[in-house]
Amino acid sequence: MSHVVVIGAGLAGLSAACHLVGDGHRVTVVEKEPVPGGRSGRLTRDGFTFDTGPTVLTMPALIDRPLRAAGSSLAERLELSVLDPAYRGFFADGSTLDVRHGHEAMRAEIAAECGPRDAAAFDDFVVWLRELYEVEMPHFIDRNFDGPLDLLARPRAALSLLRLGALGRLGPMVRRRFDDPRLHRLFSFQAMYAGLDPERALAIYAVITYMDSIEGVYFPRGGMRAVPDALAGAAADAGVEFRYGTSVTSLVRDAAGAARGVVLDDSRTLAADAVVCTIDLPTAYEWLLPGLRPPRAVAGVLGGRYSPSAVVWHVGVRGVPQRFVHHNIHFGADWAGAFDDLLRRGTTMADPSRLVTVHSLDDADAAPEGCSTLYVLEPVPNLEVGGIDWSRRREPMRASLHAFLVEAGYPSDIVVEELVTPDDWLAQGMAAGTPFALAHTFPQTGPFRAPNVDRRVPRLVFAGSGTVPGVGVPMVLPSGRLAAERVAELLGR
């Protein structure tokens, strides 16, 4: 039985572990934290529990897949509820617009708030999005690439993308379909998840819009932290060994350069036939492969481009929001200018848009009675683009976010709080101080993205948001499966 070591018990590492054990390997997961989750972490303080990582959960079938590989299932491990509305959009003119669950409900919302022309346009939009997803998912997302020429192996799929206009620009495409400018924002802001300006992003990234606006947004009982708990539980029951509170200090390589295990922080060596590494890719090269020049797309200084970062404020407050839902997006008036600030000028948004997630509305254990948890996110430049001194900017940013909460009408009597800036992301090992890794520009997508294997280091496989297929919960789960597939190739199984 081959032994595979997985570095990191984040979602990618847990997915890899489930698939690897299902393939018959002996698997050991090494995780520096005392609990699973990685970037999908948790913070507990004075009766409040915060999910510190992803807040939006879509495509639950992608969670079911690794669970089934480990002999379990989504139905057995997680209780999910549909969030309806998935989002509530707040606009500068004082209006609101909900993203409703299901085609008919959303069509009715658009008809009532935007008019019959846009409601009819939504019907065609859904057909286009679904077709785009059905082409992209099996052929360009859930697939390992050995190089750009692999695109030629499936010419019909490539031609379908061209026919669908997937290589056009997302912003103009949405504007052509809908008259109401609020819909332009609601159906294109998802490009931000991929680190892109919606106006300039390729239309292929409308697949993210499909995932949450059409397939729906869910919330697991027990909070987002229940997802890694479920994956870790299934993996452990299938025989995976977990070593929590343990760090990897170096990679063991044989005379041919192949990965043969890891050295732990207690100086012991854990031998392996293959290693799956889920550390942020640039950090992995810096820490584990210091003598190896990273691929171009990995290191920003060598040409790679990183996604914007974010300031996240976890706030426990007295009071319960009255006019808000689980996910609330507050759009600034200057939509285009905000992205110029963020991506090109390297400054904070002069007219920011912000996400506020209120987990406690659907998680009774997240806050004491009569209190709430608020997850307040404002996009900011990453540390390579911006020259912001966060040691100085930290307190003004906190004051700005607090003023925003007061003005928007959220409870603002603070009990506990923690502010996370790009400096904190960097300290956690995230390159360029961003939790969103390499941006999904065209030269960093599919076969052009940093690969999950480096031929100079046989038997080492990467997984996670820095490699294929990309950023976000719906992407890192297949990333773990793709890593397990690579292990099977490397070990001849």
C-alpha cells in the first residue's frame, strides 16, 4: 500500500485525502492548526463563533464527491439549507434587489423590480449560463492539463466556448442583455471572486454567476466550519491519519530529486511514496523548494498576477439585524472607478463596495442570545499592487467600517472584534497578502495556470487555490481530486 502525505487540512487537502484513501492509499494529513479547515477557519471568543474563511457555499455536489470517495455522503455528513435570498443587493440610490433561489422566483423579482423586458432577458441568460457551465466544468475546470496543446484534444468543447462568446468581456455581455444597471452589478460582481474587474473579465467567468445565482447558495448547519469537519470526519473514518498541531519544516527528496516524505517540526521524518502540498504555491516554493526557480505564473515578480486582497472585520455585536439577510452586498455608486482604485492605482476604493455576512441569522450557536456575528469584507489592493502601510491604515479602516455599519443600520454596539488586513494574510503564508491567490487572468487559467506538478520534483503534487482549477470553494474541492489523479499517474496506479 502506497503512503501519501498531505500537507494541510484545508478543503483542498481534505478533498485530496478522501480521494486518495478511496483509491487505496495509506494517507497521513499533517496540519499545523489544532483543527481542520485551513483558510476555512474559525474564531471563538466570549461566546461568539466566527467563520473566518469562505462565507458563500455553492455547488454542494462538489462536496458530496470526495465524501463518497471516502465511503460517506453529503446526506450523511452535512445538513444544508438553501439561502433565499442568496444575496440582498443595496444600491447607492437607496433601492434593494434580491437574488432569489430558483429561476421562477428570480424572474418574478426582476419583473417586479426591473420590468418585463429584463425578466424575459433573464430566461435567455439562464439558458446561456447553463450551457456555458456544462461545457466548462468537465472540459476546462475538472480536468488536469499537461500543457496548452491539451486544449486541442477536445475541439468540440473549445468551439462551443467560442460559439457561446465565452472569450468576450463579461461586463459588456451582461449590459447587452439587461437594461437595469443594478442587474449589471448583481450578475457580474462574481468575477471579483476570481480576482478580476467584472468589466474586463472574460465571459467564461460567468460560470461563477451560474454557480450562485442559478444553482443557489447554501448554508450548513453548524456554520461553514461544518464543511471541513465533515470531510475530515469521513476521511478519518476511512482510515486517514491526521496529525494536528504539527508543521512541516522541509521536504525529503531522494538522489533523483523526487519527494520521499517530509520533516516535521519535532525533527522526525515522515516517509512517503508521494507528497501532496496545499500550502499557497509561492510560499510552498519558498519554504520547501528554496533552490528551485518557481514557474513564471507562481511568482508575481516573475510575471504572475495576484488577486486583490481584502480587509475582513469579524464583529460580535449586541442586537439582531432587521432588514438584512444572510449575505448583503452594498454597492458603491462609482463601480468602475472602484476597480481602477483597487487594481490599477493600488489604493483603497474611494467609493467602496462591501459584503456583510450575518452567519448568526442561520446559526443559533454563533452568538449569544440577542447578539449577532458580522463578517464585514472590503476589497483592498494586494501588497504587490498597493503601497499601503497597514500598520498606519489599520485603525482608520476600522473606523471607516464602523461608520459604515452605523450608517447602513446594522447593530454596532461591539462586544468582540478582530480585524484582518493584508499584512495578516501575508503572515499566514499567503503570497502578496491575499487569501485569493493568483488572479484568473487568461494567461493564468486552465492549462496556463500554475500546474499541480513540477517535473523537476517527481512525486510532489500541488493542490489548492494557487494551482488548477483555481480559487474558491467550488474550485479547490476538484483541485484535491485532480491531485489524487496525479498521484495515481505518478505511482503507476
